[in-house]
Amino acid sequence: MTFSSPSFIIDCPFYENAIEARDRIQCQEYDLLLPGPCNLHCKYCFSEWGKEPQNSPCPKKSFDDITDIIRQNISAGLRKVRIKSNGEPTLYPRFWDLIDFINLHGGQTEVYTNSFNNTAELSRMFAAKNVNIVTKLDALTPEINDYLTGVTGSFTIQYKAVFNFIEAGYTMDGPKLGLHAIICKQNYGQLPRFWRFCRDLDIIPYFQIPAPPPNRNNPYFRELCVDRVAIHKLFEQILRIDKEEYGNSC
């Protein structure tokens, strides 16, 4: 479950266009999950990228397979490709070739990145290729952010990445920038301030509730997950902030 999903806000097709695409059996948006490693060790992550069995029923696709799928969909009306990964998408060996391919064929790209390998130059490259970005920052303090990502120093890099993107031209009037945070016990008290931080910088805030495991007694659930009453209270507070302080309404 998410709140203020960038995929809804960033270049979202009108309802009428979606109905028309459905009737014509067209795909307007495509989620591409790239294979690859991750450079973080987030405590709430369920990725199994490093444990994939050799006899997986869904073998990894080659670059040619991926581009062929995109080419077919673009010819059938595809407008946007959302690039995600089992790990960090920019670590995919042919990541920039893929971005160029989508641009060459007239598609819009949206990349979900943790920005742990971000630099000012990398941000400018994204902007130059008109790539919308959803980056990651789980807290506004180093101790909490580094604890949740499992990597010391991640806050410094990811916080700086936000401003690298802004300096590269990312605003609501240019390429779009979303900022993702997980909702958990450790950062819960910071999230209203986090929301204002995003709004003040013209960033799309994106909060996600971690998927609860089947066994609610396991250590992961007890350590991280917030109960539904607290989540509902947070969402009501965010709605008030948006309406009263920023003039936004749903």
C-alpha cells in the first residue's frame, strides 16, 4: 500500500485515455523489473535476487529480450516504462543503453533508484535524458536512515542526492522527482516533517507501508511494522498538512 504514489502523479494518463487504451488492447505503462544486485541491506526488503534457483520458472531476460518487449509495446501505444529492480537498477550493466533505447523509440522513462551511487554528474545525465526519478530516503536523521538501510553513511549520500537532482533541474516544472520512504516505527515521528520537507522542495512525497509477513509474531514485524490505527492517524495528519499548509486537496 502506498500514499501519494509518484506513478499516479508523474505523467499519469487521463481516465478517458486509459479506457480508450483498454478498448484498443493497448499497454500505456509498463513496469520493467531488471535483474541485478543491490548496494544496500534494507531491513524491510524481501528481495530474493541473490537466491534465485537455477530452475526458476521465470528466467532472467537478455538485453535483446527486454528491448524487444519494449519495442513491441511502444508500437502498440506504450507511453511510459517504469524501471525498477530486485536490487539497484543503475547497477544493471546496460542501464544507459536501455534508457537511450526507450528515448529513441519515443517512450518516457521513470526510474526507481536508491541513489546510493548518486553523483552530481549522474543526476545531470538523468536530467539530460528527461528521466523522471523516484529516489529514496527513509529518515531525516543519519542514525535512523542508516539503521533502516543497513549501511553506515547511506544518509549522507542519499540526502545529498536529493539536492543533486534539484540542482540538475528536477522540479514539478521540469523532470519530476519523487522521494520514497517506508513507514515504520523507527521513522514514524519524523514523517509529517518529511512530508513538509518534500513539499517545500517541490518534490513528490511517496510513503509506503511494508508488507506484513504471514506470521505477525516474527522479529521483523515486531521491530518495524506500525499498526493500522497509527497509519490511519498519520494519513489524516498528512491530508491536513497538504490542505491547510499547501492548499492541496484530494
